[in-house]
Amino acid sequence: MRDERLFGRSNQFGYSFNLHMSSIPHLPALRKGRPYDSLDKVQVKDHKTGEICAEVSQVNAGIVRKDLGRISEARAALKKFTVAQLIEITSKAGDLFLNGTLPLGDRGHTQTPQEYIATLSRTSGLPHVMVKRNMTKLHYALTHMEMILNGLSRGLDMSVIDKGFGTQAGCPVSYFPTTQSLGLVMPSNSPAVNSLWLPAIALKIPVVIKPGREEPWTPFRLIQAFIAAGAPPEAFGFYPTDHEGSGEVVKLSGRNLVFGDVAMAKMYEGNPSVQVHGPGWSKIIIGEDKIENWKDYIDVMVRSISDNGGRSCINASAVIVPKYGKEIADALAQQLGPIEPLPSDDENARLSGFANTKMADYIDSAIDNDLEAGGAEDVTARYRNGPRKVEFQGGTFLRPTIVRCDSWSHSLANREFLCPYASVVEVPQKEVLSKIGYSLIVTAITEDPAFTEELLECPTIDRLNLGPISTMSISWDQPHEGNMFEFLYKRRSIDRAV
């Protein structure tokens, strides 16, 4: 057995050496920014061909515990900078992330933006055009961090974070950090979710990242961009690990973002240190005053349902209307039903492949099983010319599905799947808000003053779009799922003797 201490490390004189050269990139764990080559590795493969795209070092829960026991050193490294300096570094990191050639692991490999796009597409199933769009979103967030923090903090002078106290709206104010690190258990479905943790660096909070199995590329590239821009390497932990290791990240980080399903959300329900990003159950509601013009909103509905391959929690998964449900479902199905998989580098590609084909099997069978119970129809079947689940160029894809449900109580009415899927349901307007439950985003197409007031006061809607705005449209200076500034900092009362 080789001694892992010899690999991916530096000797006493600071010279890096690596005895295990390979044409396959190796992504090491990053322990306070330093590469760590573990004996335990997993292979990240092309979702179509099975070709190995990289080896990724895995760390165990013991290493996570050991490193988080000294996380104050990472926090101290960030505290040497002002928020203004870190905002400038973040902006430089944005340009490097979008345009730069950055280190890829510890075997001398580098990665151009084009290589990043192609590799992420190969392992995640996202077509190139969607990776590019996600890349652009991340670049925007990085290069507009001052605006984002201004929105999240409601105009706070960020020097207050540097000094610990100051004034806001003419009143004395003080903020203190709620944690020494931000733990992140990341998914593999969409690169843009990484935008949620980006403000942490400018706010002087180190990140401890457990990457998604099929998507280590984006967090690793972001870390390299930050370091190249001048951020202290100690601020970044990159820990590919198992379930036990993920649990330690959450247990030992004072604040966490965790991505998962309904079961994950229930696991951490009521835990103030964990912000769970699970199903969004985002919806489009058309009011009685606008329903006669429903044809004018079909494009907004189509984009809300299908953009980003239907993989986002902000994709609409239900369209709720007072009438014309049958006609609206048919119009949506006509546009979405014929969509087929295209080559990953085709600019017109609108579907994502499944790296985990068992997930595609589950979704396909879950929809069919619930349809068999009656009370709902897969309207897209009329226009699909084939099955929902298809094989294309070695990959597995799910084509769009629009289901018209007879009532909101149907099991498919309030479901969310990792593909372009939405139900269309008729619900009387006076009953809508009492029935729909939690919604990450609601696009409400109405100008009815009374209904608008009800929507504004509805406690189960996180983000509200008034008018024909895609659910996929977000404002970076307004949180759509939790306020990162308020999550990482807490206001305290303060008074100082003059």
C-alpha cells in the first residue's frame, strides 16, 4: 500500500511533488485549501459512455471532524481582509471563473471554460447551452456582490462587519457572526445553486463544501477562481465524502445549506442551523380577472416549466386556474410534448440526461402508476410520438409531461420531478391559497386588488411575482429562499460610552 502522505503535498522547502501522474484528472479533497490525496477514490463518469472523467479523493468523517475542530484558523484568515476587499476579490473570481484557465486537481491538469462546460455536461447530463447559462448566472452573482449584499442587508454599510459596530439609519448597530463556517451539502442537478453560498466569502465566513457526486466541477472551479483572485486558501474546504461525513459537516458547522428531498427537509425541520433547499413546489396562478386572456401567458408558463431542463426548484410544477384547465393543458402539451433529446452540444437542446438512470426509471414509473389510479391525464402523450423515457446517444432522458388533474387532491397535482413536469388544475380562486400549501415561488397573474392583498399576506409563499413573470426569473438582491446575510449574522443591541 502506498503512503498517501507522499501525494499531493509539499515538502519542507515548499516544493510540490506528485509521484502518481495520470491522463485522468484527480480532484483532491481540499483541507483549508490544501490538496489532500486520499487512498479512497471514486470515479466520475460520462453519463452516456461510462468513460472515466476524473478520480475524486474521498475523506472520512474523522478528517471532517479534525478539520472543523480548527475552523477558527480559516475564519481568522478571512478576517484579515475588509468586506470591501473581499467584494473586489469576489468580482475578480467571477471573471476568472467565466473566462480563465484554472487548475484542475493536483496532477498538473488545467481547465479552460470550454473544457469545464464539456466535462460538466458529460457527467451531469446538462447540455452545453444550459451549463453556459448557469455559468453566466454565477458570473453575474460574483461580479455584483456589492449590490447583492446591499439588498440582503437592507443597505447596511459593510464597514460595520469589519468593525463590529456602526450606524444604520442613524441608529447605533452591531452585528456578530452566527457561525465560524458555512457547511454545504451540495446537489448534482444544477450548477447555479452554488450562487447561494457565494456571499459567505465576502462576509468573512469560510465554506465547508461536500460536493454532489456527479458535479464536483463547479464548486472546485469556483474555489480555484477565488484563490487565484487573492482569497486565502484556508477559507475553502472541499470534502467529497459519504453519508457519515456529510452528517459531520452539518453537525459541526454552525450554519448549513443542505440540498435534498422531502425526507431531508423533514430531517432538519425546526433546526435553526440548517437551511434545507428541497422541492420548491413553485406555481403559476391565473386570477379570475385574467383567465380569459390565458393564451397570452402560454410562453411564460412554458419557460417556467421547462427552462434549465426542468431541474430547478424554481421551475413551475403546477398551473392553477379557475377555468379553462383542459384548454391550457392542451396548449402547453402542444408546445412541450414534441420536445426530444438533442446532442449535448446542440444550442437548441432543452432536455437534460440522467447520470443516475434509476432516478429516471423511478420518475417515469411514479407518474404512470399515479395516472393509472384515474382522475388525471398525461396530455403530452398526444403530442409526444413515443414514450416519456427515451434513450438517445447512450443517455437516458425524460421528455416533458403535462398532466391535467381533476382536482387538487390528486397525487399528481402537487408533485415535483427532476424534469419538465407540471400539473394543470382548476381550483376556485377563493380556495386557492388555502389549498396549495408551501410554494418557493408563485407567479400570480392578476390585477384584482383583493386577491393581490391575499397573495401578499399569504405566509406559505416565499417569493411572489405579480404579473406574467417566469418563476425562473429571480432578483439577486432579493432572496428567493432564505437571506444569507441574516443567516450568517445577527444583530445585537449596543451602546457605547462617549
